[in-house]
Amino acid sequence: MASDRAVPPDDISAAEFFTRWVPDHVAADPERRTKLAGTTASIEFTLTAPRREVFTVYIDDGAVMGTAAPHRDPDLRVELDELTWRALNRGGMSAPEALLRRKVKIHGDFLLALKLHLILA
């Protein structure tokens, strides 16, 4: 079954992805905003290699904003390397596969982790 989800460009930087691409695509998708309605959370993403980069995505009742900065006490922390992040973005690896292969580590609100596809995909 083919997915109709938006796929970011292969060469997008992590900063561009988390601070502009994700918020713009959620803002442009009324169905996704509706599914995120009532959710208020902070999610910290740490790319561990080749260099460490930390981003925070804020969800506030269907609106999403991203920053290139850590969060003091996020509701959810997600850790992965850049190769895994890029594979997830282009659909070359599924989130369950990445978790099972221990390519992605999550800490915090597991129910919020289940909503990540509404934010990132």
C-alpha cells in the first residue's frame, strides 16, 4: 500500500526539518491538527551521530513549533542517529522496526510517542 505522507527532501538539514518543515506540514494539514487537538507537550529529539544535535518540538492544541535547543524537562525524549532519522523520513525504515532494532530510544510519555506519526509523518 503506497503512503501519501509528505516526505522531506533527502538533503534537508535536521535544523530545517525540526524548526520549519514539521511545523509547516502540520499547519497545512487540518486532519493532523484535529488529531493533535487537546495535546500539549514538548518532545526533545537528540541526533547522536555523526554530531550531537538537539531539537525540541512543542505541541499546543494542534499547533506545532520547533526550536534548535534542548528542553529542560520534556514530556518525551527521542534519541537516534542521523542515518536512522533519514531512513525514517524517507520511509526506508518503519518506527516499530527502528525501536525493535534499538536504533531509536524513547524516554518519557509512551502514549505521546504513539502520536509521533501525527507530528513527523
